[in-house]
Amino acid sequence: IFGPRDPNARVALFYGIEEGGIRASASYSSHEIDEQENDRAVDGLQDRVNLLKRLSGDIHEEVESHNHMLDRMGNDIDSSRIVLSGTMDKFKMVYFKSSHRSPLLNLSNSNKHGPL
């Protein structure tokens, strides 16, 4: 009926006992000890839950950071690929233009470098 931290539970437990009146029996003191142990256990669990919550938040931030870094790397690689593709296209254009010259020019260019 009552939660572990409900102050009404404690009032209900000692309802009808006035100061200096009825003395708590051994079962009440045992119950009180159990209640204190339960309170400590709940506090310990709450601390662990808070720790896990902080850790999961830190992990989330780390994952988000890595995702942003990977996105930037992917964009940089795409940009590099575009530049390299353009460079290769220019190289091919120059190469094919030079290979369509007259055969004499090709021979004269190859003779400048000496025999193979």
C-alpha cells in the first residue's frame, strides 16, 4: 500500500504508540532495522541508476561526436573524389590529344628521351 519512502508508512507503523507509552517489541525493532536496510539498499540502487544514467548520457554524446566526425570525413572524401576525378579527366584529355598528333611528332617526342 505504502511506498518505501512514504512517511505515512512510518506513521501507520507506529500508530497508537505515544512517547513514554507502549514500548516497541523486538519484532518492531527488527522491522525497523529491516526498513533501514531497505532504505540503504534503495539509496544504493538509486545511486547506481544515476551513475548508469550519466554513463549512458556520456556514451550518447560520444556516439554523436563520432557520427559528426564520420560525416565530415565522408564529405571530405567525396570532395577529394570529385577533385581527383576532374584531374583524371583533364589528364585523359591531354593524353588523348597528344596521342592523336601526327606520328612524326610522337616519334620526335619519344627520341628526345633516348632509346627505350
